[in-house]
Amino acid sequence: MKERIFEFFTESGKVFLNPDDLFYFKTEDPDKNGIISLIFYSLMLALVVGIAMGDLVITAVLLVASLILPIVYMFIHTIFVFIFARLLGGSGSFMNTFNLMSYSGVLNVLLIVAIALTKINPLILIPVIILVYLWKMVLEIIAVSEEHNLGYAKAFLSTRGISLIILIIVLIILGLI
């Protein structure tokens, strides 16, 4: 049991230090640690936010929501990414794509630290949120690239690019741009 916990946190560190190698290894020997990471770090973030707000009811609601919403969001996001990756010539599996993309939840650690630092300066949260969003996007691109044997350009298109193109087309049609 200790070995599995140690491996879990070691993999969490690899998300920060060397995601290419971690994702390559996970394409060769798949498991469900990415999904577990998403759940664990989402719960920790909800707990810290709830404690920072100082309300037990809000903390409980956040914990329940963080148990469900991140998994549902990542699952739906993975469906689209998987379809786009396959259309662009990818060859990976859906479950491993879902697992690898879920490792981006590890970056919630940075949000936890930023929430702690809001006692010093509340504005610290804004650049950290932007940094975490961008870094999650990069991790998802690396994950799709490794799992589907695509280059980074096609992986970008499948994770964010095609969705952005569709959004821009819809906005143009609606006359909002």
C-alpha cells in the first residue's frame, strides 16, 4: 500500500518535471492513476477553498461538486478530443486518453498554494489561474500527442484548435465578431 501511495505522488511530481516521459510510460503500461489524481487534487482544492471561506456547508457542497464535476467535464472533453484525434489520424484508446488528460488535475496544487498566498496578496490568484489553465492545456497536448502518436500541432488541433475554430465560426454566423 505504501508503495502505491509513493508511486502516486512520484507520478504527480513527474507531471511537473517530465510529463513527456510519464505519458510515454503510461501509454506502454496504462493504469488509472490519472483519473485518481484528478479526483484527489480536485477534492483537495475544494477542501482548501471551503476552509478559506470558513463555512462548513459550502465546504461540503464543494467537496461533493468536486467529486462529480471534474470527472464529468474531463470525460466530455475527452470525447471531443478523442474524436478529433482520430479524425487527424490518431491511434490511441479512449480510456487511456481520458486517463492521461486527467493528469492535468495535478496542477490544482498550484491553485491550492495560490489560495494560501491570497492572505498576503489576493491578486496573486489571477496570474496563477492563467498559468494553470495554460499549463493544463500543454499537458493535454502532450498526453494526446503521446497516446495517439500525433505531433504537437495535430494534438493541439484535437485538444483546443478545432473547438476554437468551431467557436469562431459560430460567433461569425451569429454576428458577434
